[in-house]
Amino acid sequence: MTRVRPSFNLVDLGPRAASAVVMICAALTTNMLGGAGFALFWLAAACAVFWEWLGLLQTVRSKGMLLSGMVALVLAASLNFDGLVALSLCVVAGAAMLLLILAPKGQRMWSMAGLVYASSLIFSTLNLRFSAGMGQYAILWLFAVVWGTDIMAYFGGRLIGGPKLWPRVSPSKTWSGFLCGIGSGALAGFIIVPEHITSVLFGLGLCAGAVAQGGDLFESAMKRRFGVKDSSRLIPGHGGVMDRLDGFIAASFFAFIIGLLHGGFAAPAIGLLNW
């Protein structure tokens, strides 16, 4: 297996760190406050993700496509905030079908997938946070796992180097970064909720970290498919909102499904953390 020398080119660390601090503070504050502020924060993120997704398709963002998607996301956030999950699913499904009609030929499935992808962020974050008990801790655990994975994958890959994870999709990712990342993410989850930690939850942290890395690779593959470097230039050092949230979107949806299966619709946060 080919060895790759470690890279110490950290010139992009400054803007990445500054942007990350701002976003982390906003995410932590809205999670602590909860309520409508939390819902609006993740609604804004989901709308930005949908806008960037349409941009990746390299087609004109028609007013009809944008309007139908944005209205669906607003309604989905409002309905999930009120606990009307089934109705919100119907709204998103209806808007996705509308996008099949409005989108250019050859991009209909991609356009529909973009709405599903963006709305999954709303479903997972809102239903975990507003769960009956432990909602705030569930989101904190997610932050810890995803951020720990992301940060240590970045440093581990550059400081240790070694074989590439999937060079055809993401030339900079290494197996050393992947392993450092998921191990650190699971450990960060342990630090955040030590009173609830079990071997099962630690294992879920490893899985969530791996899913987060998979979400990153998915977006890298999509950008390579459409020949673009970044989803947008909204965030200095990170590109777009999708570039920053790709791993979190995947990991949060994974966590929501696990919590749903273990705790039911009423208490997915307890289902996620309490083993």
C-alpha cells in the first residue's frame, strides 16, 4: 500500500478556525436556549443547503424551484416544531414531487434529492432537541461527536499522513485521519454525557463519526460529479454551508433514526442516549 508523507500545509487554518468559532458559538447558544431560536437557526441552515444544492447542479435557480423548496422547508420546520411530524413529511413529499415537474430534464431526481437532503436536517435536529427529555444533551452529544471527528480527522490526516482513504473522491483524506477522527469523536461524546455513557453509546459514537465522514465523502463525490470545488463561498475557510454541515447532516439523521427506533417518536433523544 502506498505511503503518503504527512502534510503540514496549515495555511487555511486561520480562516477555518475563525469561522468555526463563530458557528460553534451560534450552534451552542441556540441549543442552550432552545425554542423558536433553535428551530430558526436550523431552518436557515437547511434553506442555505437547499440553495447551494441547486447551485451545484449548475442550472439556473428558477424562482419556482426555489420558492417551492423554501416554502416546504419553512412548513416542515413549523410542523416539526409543533410535533406534527407526519404532516411535515407529507409537505416535503408533495414539494419533492413538484420539483420533479419544475426541474430541467436530467436533473429532476437530483433536485428532488436536494430537498430531501436539506429537510433531513430539520427533521433530525428539531425532533431530537424537542424530544421528551434529554433533547439538549442529545444535540450536545452530536456536536461533540461530529466536531471531534472533523477536527481530529483534519489534524490526524495532516500530521500523521499515510494511505489515502478514497483518493478518487477526496485526495486529502487518509485512513489515519479517519481513525483519529472517529475515536476522538466517540471520546468527546463520552466527556459530554459521562453519566449516560455505556459501551453501546460509545459504539454509537464511533458509528456516528464514521457516518459523518461518509457524509463528507458523499458531498465530495457530488462536487466532483458536477465539477465544482465548493458548494458556495458563504463561509470563509469552509466554502459553503453544505461544506461545513455535510458530516453533521448525515450523523444527525443517523442519530435520529437510532433514537426513533429505540425511544419512539415521543422520546428519540432518550432513545439515543439512554442504554
